Amino acid sequence: FKWETKGSRFVIERLFEAGYEAVYVGGALRDIALGLTPKDIDIATAATPEEIEALFHRTIDVGKEHGTIIVLVGEEQLEVTTYRSESTYSDHRRPDDVTFVRSLHEDLKRRDFTMNAMAIDHRGQWIDPFDGLRHIQERTIQAVGQADERFEEDALRMIRAVRFVSTLGFTVESETQRAMQKHASLISYLAMERIKQEFDKMFRGEHLVQALHLLYETGLHRYLPASQEELPLQPFSLVQQPIEGWVLWAKYHHLTSADVAKAYKLSKKEREAIERYLTLAQEREWTLWTVYHYSLEELLFIRRLNERPETEQQLRQMKAQLPIQSKRDLAFDGKDVKRYYPNCLGENIGQLLTEIERAVVLRKVSNDTEEIIEWVNEHVYERLCTK
Ligand code: ATP
Ligand code: MG
């Protein structure tokens, strides 16, 4: 099949020849059904993790107790997971134990939504016991089996429904949505890392506003940190980059960046992005030095979002006026410092260059090596280069 890779074909065939049923499963099948090129494709099999390891030379154990082994074929890494059923969920977030099974149907039954509970076998035959293909055609998200039970077992599925609304633009089937409303409070049992993973994907979806609307409509937001209030959604329609969804989330809740960052356990990079944009939004006056550090798209976006006094035309003009666009354009670099100011202490070089960069951007000196030297001699030499 045209979406197969050499590695995936090899793994499926090898398992099959050894007498184990093996199929393609998971999110990639949705993409195939929608006529899109799938991202990496997952393989499920009746073989146990030990049996998988015995069949392939190079494997990585990434969670044998849950049944997942990575098989390395050439440059490819393929996730191969043993069919399993999940029994009781006393904490609404993790099955109490995982049971490996030999039946594909058992494995598909424990999956979240019908569109995610399909398989394709080695001959290319679709296995679709819960009508996932039809629901994909109808663009609806529907729980496998009893929605009530499925959300009680694992509350993350409700958040996943919301993220799929954002990425696919589907709507949630009414019985499934009713169950979300009913069990909304269960999401307070979830580990924040799992919610965050789904939110990362949600923020990147094209239908984010629709997804947030669902979050509010079902009342799920009331059990999320830092979002008890229902918020106007219009600004989110602006997201579609240049900025990260988390930035809006932070701004939106009128919280300092630290609150949202802490509650959702954001990464350092995400914290820095939030910091960067909140700083921009709060800066009293946008100088050339401010404008220099952000792209025009970012400036226009933050301006609109924060009802800044600057006009679009002003910002375009300021951007066009900048004598340099980045450090690389500066007519003076580290080598020049060594050459002209050999006595300058290493620890001061960074600051010296930043001060030159700033002076050039603010047009206190033109971007010309000779003139920069003159300016340094007059303004910073004594302070930074003589101690
Ligand atoms: P994506 O394309 O974004 O990776 P995906 O559907 O593959 O979407 P994954 O998180 O990679 O999402 O999960 C792979 C598969 O595992 C899903 O398609 C689904 O069948 C199953 N699954 C994942 N999370 C759950 C869950 N919480 N409950 C039940 N089944 C789940
Ligand atoms: Mg996936």
C-alpha cells in the first residue's frame, strides 16, 4: 500500500510468517481514511513482547509491561504493541492491570473513539467493528461502546475528544457529548502531564475555537487549573501562529506567566515564549529596540490582542526603518573586539556587543566599523575595556 514503509511492511510480514496476527492501528488510519498521508504508523500484534523481541534483531523495550516494543529496521523505528485489554480502572486514569490478549477485537474494544478503533491487516483489509469509517465520513467523534463507562474508566478521553475537535474539525456525537458533560469533574483525577500533551496538540489545531467552545459547553474547563471562568473565544481565532497557544492561555487567565506555567508544567522553552510575549504586551512604549526583537507578524498580533496604541502603519514603518535586522548584520563582531580592544575582558565582550547593537538599532551610531569604534571609545571603552 502506498503509505507503507519498508520497515512497517517488513515487521508485519515477519510477524505474520511466524504465525502471529499483526495489523496497522491508531491515528494513522484516520489520516488514511481521510485521504491524507499518515504520520508514523503503529503496529499491533497477537505476539507478546517477549515473542516480538525474539523475532527481531534490534529492539528497544519502551514499556514492556504495557506491551510496547520498538523495532528498529534500517533507519526506521516502529512501535509494535501487543493486543491487550484493560480491565478495571479504580482511579479513572490507569487500568489496574494490563492483560495481553490474542484477539484483535478485544484490543480495539478498549480504544477511545470509533475512528481510532480500526485496523488494517497484512492484505490491506479494513477491520472496523465499530463503524469508524462511517463516523469519519460523517465527521463525528463517537466513543466505543458506552460513552459513560469509557469516560469513567479514563477521563483523559474527554480531553482527547476536545483535541480531536481542534485538529480534525469534527463534532462530538450527542450521546458522547452528554457523557462528557456528566463526567466532566473526573478530569481532576488526571496527571497534568497527560492533559498537557493533549493541549499541545489542541493548540496546534485549525479548529481551536470550536474545541474551546466544547470545553466550555461541556463544563470541562471548570476542572482545569486556571480556567474556571468562561472566556471570550474571539482572540483565539487569531492564534494560527505566529505565537504559541500557551501564550494566549496565559494571557487570557490574567495570570502571571508563572501560574499557568506551573499548573500545566510547561517546559522552559514554553515559559520563555510566554515571558517574551507578556513582556512585549506590557511594555509601555515600543521603541525601535523593542520592534527589532520581534517579527512584524508577532508585533501586529500582540498589538491587536492587547489593544495597543501603535497603529499598524507605525509598526510597519518602524520595522522598515531598522538599520539592521539581526546581530549578523552588525558591522562589528567578536573578532573585531579582539582586534581593536585586546584588553577587553572576556566576560565583558557580550555586553559590549549588545551595547553596540543597541546603539546601532536606535541610530545613535551608524552601522559602520570606523564609526562604531569611535562611538565605543567615547561611550563604553572606559567602563568595559579598562578594568
Ligand atoms: P495522533 O495522530 O495525534 O498521534 P492518535 O489517535 O494516534 O493521534 P495516540 O495518543 O498516538 O493518538 O494514541 C494511539 C491510539 O491509541 C489511538 O488511536 C487510540 O486507539 C489509542 N488510545 C490512545 N489514548 C487512549 C485512551 N486514553 N483511551 C483509549 N484508547 C486510547
Ligand atoms: Mg499516534
